[in-house]
Amino acid sequence: MGNFQYRGFDLSNRVAIITGGGTGIGKAIALGMAQAGADLVLIGRRIKPLKEVAKEARAMGRKALCHSADIRKLSHVQSVVRETIREFGKIDILVNNAAVAIGQPLERVTEKVWDEIMDINLKGAFFCAQAVGRVMIRQKKGKIINILSNCSFVAEAGIGAYCASKGGLLMITRCLATEWGKYGINVNGIGPAFILTPMNEPLIKDKHFVEWSSNRIPFHRMGKPDELVGAAIYLASDAASFVNGAVVMVDGGFTAC
């Protein structure tokens, strides 16, 4: 074993920024990280859900800041980073979770829809990583977790623009891992399949989609946000100190089929 010491999944005294932290996957990961000991900085366009998550985190004894911010706007992202440093003096973890999925056949995708998907899912995620990464480079350490998708690897009819954005985020994850490993920064991804979240409500209302997706997943059901928490805590912790440029698939076996 040499000098190796297992340090476990403790996130005590860590500071985690989580985009889209008010609902769905972001909320589950935020509260999971708070349970593991982390203080939170929550970003979202709607402040009320963020405040509700922050209240739960504070009840656990954690600090939690809320920022009504649009990650498509670099000035908003930079402002959150500055305020986080003022409050905590460091940033240990970034979870790039904010995303949008708009279903349209490719022949009908409008420029407006394309730009919205790319601006949030790809541009927003990259510039959040860049702004936080500059801090982590100075610190010589940090963990960045990008929430990818089974659609980072597998094409899905009717959501081609979303697939393109998540495929791009996969490559950004790998490129950041390649460039920033020398600074002690781990950049990894989590690849969920179809998760029961508010963003996926239009899909969930489609009986044909639910039947198809459930049959495709070996467990024959969609996933729940809480089922991503373990992977997120693992990647954020010292237990994953030598994991870089990887994707932990939390898809019920969807991409194994």
C-alpha cells in the first residue's frame, strides 16, 4: 500500500458552487454535498428554489449563499466567483449542472432554440469552468464536475440540439482534464440517462417516450435525482484524487445496451 491513506468521501470545510442548484439534479447534489460537510454557493435564475435549498443546508449547520444569476452572462458568472472568494476565500468544487432541453426535430430547430441550448448547456458551462478554474489554478487544486448525459454518447431522435450540446460538454470535460491536470485540478463528468426532474416533465408526459425509455434501461424505470448524489460526492472527494477526464455513467445501464 505504500503511503496511501484512504480519505473517504468527507467534504468537510469544502466550498461547492452548484449551477441550477434549486431543483432536480442540482438540488439533490447540493443537499448531498451539504450532508457530506460542504458549504454551498447556489446559482439559478429563480431565487425562491435556491433559498429553499439553502434553508435545508443551513439546518444541517452549513453555510449557503444564493445567487440569482444567468450563466449565459459572463458578468454574472464572474460576479458569483468574486463574491464566493470574498465570503470563503476559496472554491473547492464546481458542479456544472444547469441545462435546458428543448425537443424539436432537427429540420425544425430554430436559431433561437439552438442558441438557447448551446448558450446554457455548453457556453455557460465552459465559462463557469473557466472562471472557477482560474481560482483553482492559483490554489493548485480543485474539482470540477460536469453533468453530461447519455446523449453525450448516444443520439436521441427529437432532441438533436441537446445531444450536440452534451456531446460538446463531454469534449470540454476531457480537454479541461488534459490541460488542467498539471495544476492539481480534477475535471470529470457524470452521465445520467432519463431522470425524473422538472426539466424532463414534457418527456414524462409522453407515454410512448416513457415506455420506450423504460424498456431501453435494464432496470425498466427512469432514474431519480438522489441516485446521482453518490457519484457527485465521490468525484468531489479525495477518494477520486486520481480520477481525471472520466465519466461516471448513472444511467441504469442505458449505454451498456
